[in-house]
Amino acid sequence: MADQAAVVPVRRGAFGRAVAAVVWKDLAAEFRSRELLGAMLVFALLVVLIFNFALELDVRTRSTVTAGVLWVTFAFAGTLGLNRSMGAEKDRGCLDGLLLAPVDRSAIYFGKVVANLAFMLVVEAIVVPVYSLLYNVPLLVPGLLGVIVLGSIGYVGVGTLLASMAVQARTRDVLLPILLFPVVLPELLAAVKASEGFLQGLAAADILPWVNLLLVYDVVFLVVAWMVYDYVVEE
Amino acid sequence: MIEVRRLVKTFGLKPVLRGVDFDVEPGEFVALLGPNGAGKTTFLRILASLSRPTLGDVRLAGFRLPGQAASVRRVLGVVSHQPLLYGDLTGEENLRFYGRLYDVPQLEARVAQVLEMVGLAARRRDLVHQYSRGMQQRLAIGRAVLHDPEIMLFDEPHTGLDQEASLMLDGVLRQVAARGRTVVMTSHDLLRSAELATRVDILSRGVIAASYPRASLEPASLPSLYREAIRG
């Protein structure tokens, strides 16, 4: 056989355009169907309501459990969204369509991450005020909102990677939480601790280690996903 | 254009392809026949860079798999029995999306041209889930030819199509072949394959069991040749 052919040149900025294309496609499809956001939102609000009825909380206890309840809600709703986001690609065979594109496959990953993050932030933007009303806890704390964004980036980053693995299995609905929760535990712990710190007005020195952990976790897992995504999605 | 040597693919301990040798010249149209479970789809998925070979050497247009997969994908168009389209996007939006992924220059003009070619210009703003199966398959072909690939892979493209849609698809396949594109198509339809292809290969028990150039093949004799090949 002849030697390998020269690599086909790729126009500059192709990676960014591919990421933008995947984001646009996910947002446009969701804008039409509202399947994913609807399911995540209803589920998240139900969880908040159930906690509201299940926990008879006095004012002091409320401030200590708020962060935990919020992150449990985000984690459950996020898992639902991640499963549906990748499941829809697989069920319609569109995952193959994406993988056939001549782009670095991590562009597909980052496109899905940005779209999933947008969905998660929309849900959080609705759940936080609802929670604040139901529990009478002031949640419009800038630091807390920053932690929610940081925590969501890490959660969606790892979740999108693992959902891409789980989607190949018939038992993907069950498999994703089993794979995801152990891996994301340090992230959730740091997010809960940092959120709690901001809600209780702790000193910056007490909160900063948790915020740093969130930052490191986000960077490490986004880099790992960027490196391994090609192998994860290939048979 | 396509060179495959001693290709082996196993899933766990189960071998699906057991040393396939396969060559396709530029402009050739090869129909790949074989019973269910023969490994046709696995073979096509490896050519499409969707699955890694366990052993062996695979090259398309001079690019080696899996090392130069991105370059292979640039010269490859794939039509599967699933349309690989988004039901909640319109036909035009689907093509525009894939066009962006393939970085197609002058995308709007190319999308309009392809929609015209597959006869869906009038339905371009309809959501794909409102399309019939035949229309979806036409749009799937449009998606696959959008970047004007040199090599086309068709995996049982007639599956689920009615008679009229199948005839339409045959017309599109002839158009693709007439433009000098290299085509590999898997199928269960012996007579249709013999009519369309310039060569018929039979994959059985993980190897190419027989190969018949169209020029030396009497279509009526294909069923008996096929039975003979799969019996080994």
C-alpha cells in the first residue's frame, strides 16, 4: 500500500464554528420541543416542594440545610437533563451524524457542554427564587450565584462525558447516575460547603478553599474530557 | 480509493470480521451483500471511522484509519438506514447545521442547491418529523452529499422505504455514481444491487466470500451464486 496521504487542511476557526453549530442546534431544537427544559424544571420544582413538606424547619435549621437541598435538586435535575440530551442524539441515530463530521470530536463535547450548561442555568435561575420564596431564605447573594455557576460547569462537564459513555448502554438511564455521582461527589461537596459559607456569611478564608476546589475540579475534568472524548465515543 | 487488508474486528471474544481484504477503485460502485450478522454494518462503520479495527490496515483516499480519521471523514458521505436528522429542526436547518460542522463554503447557496437536488426545496421550512420516511431518506442523502464527498457509503438505504421512494432512491444512487463518486452500498436486495452496482461482493462469516464484476454477472443467476457463497 502507498504511504499515508497528507492531512486535508482545515480552515482556521473550524473548532469554534463546530462548537457554535452544536450549541445552536441544541438550543434551536429545545426551543421547539421544550422537552428537556420542561422535564428538568418540573422535576426540580417537585424536589424543592417535597423537601418543603418533608422537612419541618425552623429559621436556624433552614440556613444550614439550604445549600444541601439546592445542590441535591440541581444534581437530580441535571442528571435528568444530561440523560435526555445524549439519549435524544442516540435514539435518532444523530450521534453517528455528529461523529461523522470531520472535526475534532472534543468540539462536539464542548458544544454539548455549553448547551447543557445553558439548560441547567435556566433551571437554576427559576428554582433559586422559588426556593427563596418557599423557605423564606434570601438567596440573592453574589458569591452563592458564582458558586452555582462554577459547580454547574463541573457537574455538566463530567456529566456530559459520562452521559456520552452511558448512552451506548441499554441501561443508560440507570447507568448515568451510578457512574456520575461517585465522580462528582468532591464537586458537590465543595459546592455545598462554599454555598453554605456564603449563606451563613462566613469569612472569605473559610470559603476560599472550597471555591478553589471547585475551580480545580472544573479545569481538571474539562481537560480530561477534552483529551479522552474521542476514545469515549468510539466503538 | 478504498484499501482494506486483513481486517479483523472482534466484540469481546466474538469475532465479527475475520480478515477481510477489500479494494475499491475510484468511481466504482460496489454492492456488499450478505446474510444478517455477516458483519456488513460493522464493516461499513469501520470504513466510516465510527468503529476501530481490532487488527488490519484500512485506508480511504490514501488516509489511514484510525490515525487520519478526520481527513477520512472530510472525503466521506454516509447514508444509513437511520436518517441521522433532527426531527425538531427544519430540513433547511438540518443541512445548515451539518454544513457548519463540515465547514462547507458558501453554505446558504449549497444548502439551496442540495435541497433542489433531492426535491425538497418546497418543504425546506417544514420540521423533519413531519416528513415521510422517503422524504427523510432524501434529506439524509442531501446531508451526506452536502460537502461533495469523493466516497459514499450506503448502509441498507432502502430499509423501510415504499416502492416509489425506493425507485426515487435508486435514481439518486445512479446520479451519485454518474458523477464519478466511489460508492459502497450494503443491501439485502440482490436484484436491485445487481442493477445498480459495477461489482457485487458477498460477505459471509466475516470474510469476502465471493466477488462478481457486473460485466460478467447475469442478474438472474445472482440468487444461486449468493446461496452458494453463503453456504461456503
